[in-house]
Amino acid sequence: MVIAFLRSWKTKWSLLSATPRLNPLSGFFPRRRFPANAAQLMVVEGESAFLEFDSYAYARALTSCIVGGEPFRGKAIHCHVLKKGGCLDLFCRNILLNFYVRFDLVFSAHRLFDEMPDRNMVSFVNLIQGHAKCGNFTEATVLLLRLHREGHELNHFVFTTALKLFLMMDLPEVGHCLHASICKLGHDNNSFVGASLIETYSCCGLVDDARGVFDSIKKDIVVWTGMVTCYSENECACEALLLFSEMMKEGLKPNNYTLTSLLKASVSLSSLDLGKSVHGCSVKSMYESDEYVGGALLDMYAKCGDIEDARLAFNMVPDCDVILWSFMIARYAQSDKSLEALDLFQRMAKSSVAPNEYSFSSVLQACANIGDVHLGGQVHCHVMKIGLLSDIFVANALMDVYAKCSDLEGLHKIFHGLYHKNDVSWNTVIVGYVQLDLGDDALRLFKQMWDIGIQATQVTYSSALRACASCAAIELVGQIHSLVMKTPFKDDNVVSNSLVDSYAKCGNIRYACKVFGLMKEHDVISWNALISGYAIHSLGTDALSVFRKMTEEGIKANGVTFVGLLSACSNMGLLDEGRSLFNSMTGDYSIEPSMEHYTCMVKLFGRSGHFDEAMKLIKEIPLQPSVMVWRALLGACLIHKNVDLGKVCAEKVLEIEPQDELTCVLLSNLYAAAGSWDNVSLIRSYMRNKNVKKEPGISWIEKQGEIHSFTAGDISHPDKRVINAMLEWLNRKIRKAGYVPDFNVVLHDVGDELKKRLLWLHSERLALAFGLVSMPSGTPIRIIKNLRFCSDCHASFKLISKVVGRELIVRDMNRFHHFEDGICSCADYW
């Protein structure tokens, strides 16, 4: 069975392997084609003039070269042997073969093997190990088959070599087949074979089978360590610790590999105290300076949140290699200590250790974290100088820097210049587009990625859904949802959370609830997505109900949870509930209020007319109140026409951001609502002088994946005639239903007739008319507006929903409004 499997894999590996065939005429020493150094050859010639070399002497000399790390001297000895007529026995030829294998001269080793007059099991094992070490798995597999076919002994050396070969080929399951042959030939009690079998079963995740092997063999420190490692690497940390205790009771002392596995178990249990105990054991065992133990200590302290002790562990290793340097830099970058990561990279650059691709990837992550595109550019130049720009890890890290620093030119240059893009490359650009609010570009790139057959990942789907949410592309959300259902990610929490969030932000709160209900597990992000969804849909009581269920299930709320809850309260005017939640957040949950929490509370107090409480809360903010806080209060002043306080709020905002156009517009509208047209003129003059331009009102509607946009009084749409006809029809119908225009929302000093005309040309009404004439009857009409919904449009949409008998969904800059049968979900509080 094993032989048949090997033959099948021989064929597969011959297709996959890039190993060149052996060429007997390629650049080696004349006659026998083995490389040699002339100077070393002269030295050996000089020595041989006074010594009588036989096979035993040659064997000692070659062994000395292996131990002393002298490849050129060993080659010279081989040349001397060839000049003397090749007077070596099988034992010495095997040592010579081992010499070439040890120095990774596998082609020379294979030539020697082919020229050997006779071979034994040792010859085959040596060459198999050499090819495996160099990644020539096809050659190694062929030799293993030859060893068996030629009838050589299958002893414990052969089986351990075979098991290690299959592990290197990422085929540990073959070891399961070999186990039967091992038992048949009576090697199942051998410690060497047993240790290899334990490692094989560990890689397969078959912990019980590994334990069965462990219990049946004589145990030394290697076997004990192998079983401890098996437990720690297969998430059986407690079993690893119990086995280590048994080992200590047997009187065996741990080695560096045992301690490394125990530190992995500590990480699995997230136990810093246990890790420190293992650290103490490593100090007693004199392994604290070992590079493997040092790396494991560094990883343990960093993952358990103690980055300072991780640095101390790093400093304890006397000669850190590039792996430890890169590891420590990465841990700093991942622990939000980017400046320390950059400082350590500078130290590394000044040392004798040359940075590799992982070092550069980690330091680029630090540059991305602090948003320093200049520093990222310097690293980019250094990477180009040493030729690592084509490395996929470095290129992806560079793209992340440029994306987070909003440098689209740098991002595109690297992405389009990368020949071999992987899923991370595509995801990095898609995520970058989403973060830069370029949802359309992100979705276009997602489609390209899909068309060329790049496998989408969790990050891909969640990012594409976020892009849909930013564009309010509800049809695309449904299409991506369909794609997800055909993949293993249909039950993935991250993707499901993104679906809940996207459906809610695109106006379909019902589907958001359905996806939430179908999820197998809910984490705090799932609950937050649903609570925030209810909040933006003006369903405050539903948001509070979900919060109660969340606490009943034992999920602890975080700061994001309370932003959603307080937003829901402010959107619905739930004053008492908002006060209670804010006090509970600080008292019961010990969450320090952020500026977003203060903004929600100021908005709640202001909208409810409690301006004194709002000002009192602003004075209690420990930091300088942000623009959002003052702007929220200014918006409330506009509703209640509190001109004096509104002026104060506007002044505070303009002190921080002198060119904030929204504040200028709000203040102008406040003056206009109060009839103070002189002040309106002053504000408009201020805007002209500061070059502040008012953002025009735009409304969007999606039809079959195509976005149609409208501005106030827009006559550019191809269907303008049917749109105007529908507007006239709607005007007549709702007038009969009792519609009376609200001229107060027209903030221009013009006559009533012109005001009436201006009202009916608002962008959201044009979008609605287009939706009614172009979309199938009975389907909801979804409209997005970039500004706040005006009160006259709100009143007319309520009546239109009743007249046409359809659900109308409008998302303005603050929330969603669901109009159905003459009623809005916001209960006229917005």
C-alpha cells in the first residue's frame, strides 16, 4: 500500500518539482567532475608525501573535515583519492557521501552515489536525507523506492528518514500507512522510530494515536519532549503540563525544545504566571540564553500582553539572529508600540544582522500604524536597493502603508507592478479603498479579483460588504450574500457581522435581523451591529430590547455598544433612558466616555430642549470638546431656533475649523429661520471670503445595479419628462389628501409661488418620481440623500407612501426614514 502511494506521488512530484536533472558534464573537476580548490589540493598533496593513506586514514580525514566545517579540504581529499585510483571501501565511501550531503552539495553526492560499485542501506539513507534537505523531494522518493526494490534492510534509520521526508513533503498522512510496516518488521518499540511517529501523528492532529505510540516505547528525553510538543501544538495545553510533571518525576531534565513547547502551552492558556514559571525553569536549566527558548519567551510575554518583559527576554539572548530581531520588531508593531519598533529596526540596521523580508514587513507595519508616509518611502527606497521589492510580503506591507497614508499613486504603482499577486495583495488594496471612502473602486477591484479566479477570503468578503454599505448598494449586498452562501464562510462570524451591518446601513433592517437570527454564535460585534442598525433606523425601543437580550446572554457591552444605544436614544428623544445608560456606562461598566458618547448625549439634551444640561455636560468633558459636539448642539439650536446659543456653538466650531462649511450653513439657516436676513448675508459673505462652498444637495437611487443621482431642480436626466409628469400627478394627489406646503424650509427671501416651485424640485422628490416610474410595482423604493431631510419633504413622503401604497425608505445624513401607509418610523422626531 505504501509503495503504491509512493509511486503515485513520484509522478505528481515529478510534475511539480523544479529540480533540474543531473548533468555529468556541468563544471566539475576533470575526469570525475568533482569540485576542488587548487590551494587545498596542494596542501593535501604535500601532506601525502610523508603519510601512507589507506581507506581508514581517508575516513578519519573526511570525518575531520565534516566536524571542522572544511568543505574545500574535503573536496581536495576526494581529488587525492581519485588520483590514487579510488582506494576506498564502502564504509569510507559512505563517509564521503555524508560529507557532500552535510555541505548541501547534493549533486556531487548523487554523482558519487551513481559511481559507487556497491551500496548499502547507509548509502541510500545519506542521499535521501541530502535530497530532502535541499527540497528535491522527487529524487528522495525515487531513492526510497529503489532502496526497497533492491532489497536493502528496512531498519529504524530507514523508517525515521522516510517519516521525516513525508513531513517535509507536507504528507504526514503517509506516516500513518508506514506505521503498519514498522510494526510488521518489529521496529515499533524503537525510540527513534517512536519519536518520529509521534511527530507525524502530531502534524496530522491525531493526538490519541501519538499517545498510543508514546506509551508503547522506551522513553528518553527526545520521546518525552516529542509528546509534550504534540500536546502543546494541538491545543491540549493542560495535558502537556501534566505530562511534563510526569517527566520531572521520572528524573529527566527538560531541554530547550521541551521548554519551548511548555511556553507554547502557556500562550494557549493565556497564562502569564505559568509562562513566568517556565521562564524560571529555563533559568535553572541554563537555557534562558538559548535562541529557541529566547524566541518562545519573547512570543509568550508579547502574546500575554507584557511587551516590556518580552524585550527583556530578547535582550537576554547574546547573539540574536534575524528571526529574533524580526520577531521583536513585529511584536512592537502589533502591540501599538510603533516608535519602539522603528527604534529597534534602526539598532538592527547598525548591527551585523542584515534585515530580511519579515523585518521589512514588520517595520512597514509600524510606519502604517503611525501614518508616516515619508518614513515608509525611505524604507521603500532601502527595499529597492537590496532587491526585495518583488517579495510578496514586503510589497503587501508597502501597499498597506500607502493605503493608510492616503497615497493612491504609491499604492497603484506597487500593486500594478507586482507580477505575482496573492489574495493579501488584492485585499490590501480593497481595504485601502474602503478606508479612503472609495467604495465604488473597492467593488470594481473585487469584481476583477473574482473574474480572474483569485480565491476570496474572509477579509475580501467583509471589505466588499463594507464598500456596499458606504455606497448603500443594497442589490450588491444581496449578490455578495449569495456568493458567500456557496463558500465555507457562510457560517463565519466576521462575514456574518459584515452582512448584518451592510444590510442595516443599506436600509434593509429586516434582512439584517434575519442574518443575525441565523448566526450560530454571537459575539459583541454581532450585537453592536444590530443595535447600531436599529439606532440608524430610528427603532430605539428595539435597540434597547436587543441590549437587554445581550446582557442576559452574558455578553459584556463595550464603548461601541453604548455609542449605538445613546444614538438610538437621541434619535428618538428617549431622555430618561439615555441618562440611565450614560450613568450605567461609567458606573456599572467602568467605560470612560469618548467624544462620541458626549456627542450623543449633547444631541439628546439639545434636541429635547434641555440646553442647560447640554452646556453643563460640555463643561465636564475632560478634553477640549470636538467639532462634532458643538455641531450637534448647533443642530439642536436650529430646531428650537435658539439663535444666541447657536451663535456661540458656531464660533466654537469655527475657532477649531475656520472653513467648516456645514457649520456656516447651519448658522445661516438658523438666522434665516429667525428672519435675520442681514446676518444671513454676513455669513454668506464670510463663506465667500474664506472660499467655503456649500455642498449641494444630492439624492441617489439604485436601479438594477446602476446609480441615478439628482440635484435640486435637475433637468439633465434622460427621463425628465416622465419624472415631471409623475411629480405633477403626485402633487395633485397629496393636495387632495391634505398636503400644505411648509414655506419655512425655503431659506431664501423670495415669494410664496417661487417657494412652492422650489419645494417640488428638491432632489429627493425627483429621485422618488424616477423610482415610481421605473421600478416594479410593490418593491420598496430606497433613496439616499447627502444632507438632512427637510420637514416639507418628510410630510409629503408620508402622504405619498399612502397614496401609492408602497414602502419608501430614505437615508439622510443622520438616519433612515421608513414611510409606510402614511407613517414614518421616526415618529416625526428628527
